[in-house]
Amino acid sequence: MSMRIALLLGSTVLSGLASMPARAHITPPVVLASDREAVVRLLPAATRYFVREVRPSPAEQNAIRQQTGWNADDDFYRFYVGRTAEGALVAATVFLSEFTLHGPLRVAVAVGPDGKVTGASVVEVTEESYTWVKPVLDSGFLQRFVGRDARSAPAQTGDVGGSMPRFYADVIARLVARAATLYEVTMPPK
Amino acid sequence: MREMRLSQLPPSGKVFCTLFLAGIGCGALAAFTQAATAVGVSPAAVRDSLAPEAPMTDLHHGQMSAEKEIDVSQISDTAKVFIRTPLLIQTSHTHLFGQTLIAGLLALIFLFSSVGERSKCVIGALPFAGTLIDIGGMWATRFVSPSLSVLVTAGGTLFALGYVAIAVLSIYDLWFRKEHPV
């Protein structure tokens, strides 16, 4: 192979490398809490734990879609249900994710027997998105959801500083609304 | 590859090729460490992160819900990343582009080594094959059978073996094979 051909081949490969969109690369995940930590933290009054797995029917999926615009099309959803020693329902925690351009964001949301959110926690982000999510978490944003149900207006995010923190505040708000709706539709109060 | 050999490159070419191989080696080590900490490199760890989540209850096909009591210790306490389909798509496209381009540059250097044409074909193809088996194995684990997670480990190993063989043979040719510069 002549030097000229080698240089041509090399430049072709390098130009391919250079044209790769750097923004498409996802930074490594940052796990803020394990599932167990999140469940225990969000169900503090529970002394017994149950797993309730639900598979939304087409009608339930449709109801969720109409209410939130979200397609709940996973095979099943898992609620970690906390109960008292006597068996009374404390709350149920579900984990939901949204995949953004910068990678996944995963939240745990606890919903009480009345369908109102009792707590929420961000459990997984990425190195890149953490810089935008951290100020949102530090501002106590997650507290805004406590006491809201699936039909409450979503938390206002207009006062969250910066476009990217606001973007992630919106993502978190959507996930909390989906969790509350999933609970309301698939685990109606008995 | 009759007209030019790695051993005949001028010093600048030798330095650049060596630095490239060293840089890719460091990158591969960092990638291995990242994979080991975020997911794990054993087939079992890959299966845990990639295979569809199995119900903890006896939720059968067609059944709408099921519930059972658990001990809190049964809830995962590991900081493991669960790779779901959207993340698998993102991971696949970045790694297929990135690793194939790296494999291409490694092969380009290796083209000028002094090993025989047959060995060149086999060794030079290892990083390409490893990449395809690695990423293909992720999809197979998720959509065909969790037992195919072994492909991910095998693909990564193949890529690493190819890199090591190419780097060792090329560096030998670059610095230790005695030939006159062109």
C-alpha cells in the first residue's frame, strides 16, 4: 500500500470520527439511591412490605394515555406496597423512567391509599444531567408533589432557574403525574 | 502491503501510531472499569441489567395483577443500572459507531505490520467481530433469551484480545523489527 493510499484511508476514517455527534454520547449513570433505600425512605410507616404487580388492561392504558399522554405499555408495573402490622395500606411506591437526550432519569413515587402522592425521590440520573437535576433537588422541588393526586395540576416549574434545570423539573413532574395516574387507574381505593 | 511496513515508518509515524495504540488501550481500560462498576462484566450481571424484568409475584400471562408479601431484603440494594430498550438503542448506536471506527483505525495500522496475510485477516477482524457480538448480544439478551448474555462478555473479550494482539504485534514492528526507513 502506498503512503498516499494510506493517508487517504486514514483521513477518511478520521473524518468519520470527527463527524460523530458528540452530543449523542450518554455520560455514565449516577445512581442516587438503590431501590431498597428508596422504598424504605418513601414508606417510613410501613412495617410489612408487599409487591403488587399490575398489568394495565387496554382500557386502563387508554385512560392513562388520555390523562397523561403516556403509553403505559410495559408488560407489567411493580408497586412496592407498605402496610402496617395490621395490614392497613400505608402507601405504594412505583419506579418510573424517562429517557432524555442525556440518558435516563428514574424516579420513585409513593402514593397513599387516597391516591395522593406522599413522597418522591429521584434515584437515577446521568453524570451530565446530574448538574441540572441537583439544583432542582436542592431547591426542595420534590416536596411540591406531596398531597397532589393524579388530577391535580402538575407542579409549576416556571420558577426553577435555568432552562436545563427547568427541563428536568418538567421531566420529574411528568413522571410523578404518571405514577399517580398509574396508581389511580390500576389500584383504585377499596 | 508490499510497499510500506510499520518498521519503515519515519520516527514521527512511529510515535503517532504508538500514542494512538496507547490511548486506545487506556480508553479500553477505562471502558472496562466503567462497565464493571455500572453493570458488571459477568454474564449473570449482564443478564440482570439487560434481560426483561421477571415478575416477583406469580403474575401469569393474561393475569391482570398479583400480590405477595416480601421481606425488605428482597428489594434490590445494588446501585445497578437497568438498561431498558431506549437506553439500549442509545448505547448501541454510540458504541457501534465508536468501536467500529476504533477497530478500523487499529486495522489500518495493522495493515502495515509484517505478519502474514491470513493472520492479518483473522487478528484484524477480531475487534470488528467483538463489537458486533457484544452489541448484538445485548439485543439477543433482551429480546431472544437471557442466557445469551454470555455473548456480551464474549464480544468484549474478543475486542480486547484483538486490540492486545494488534497493539503488541504493531509495537514490535514499530520499534523492534530491524528494517531500513523508507
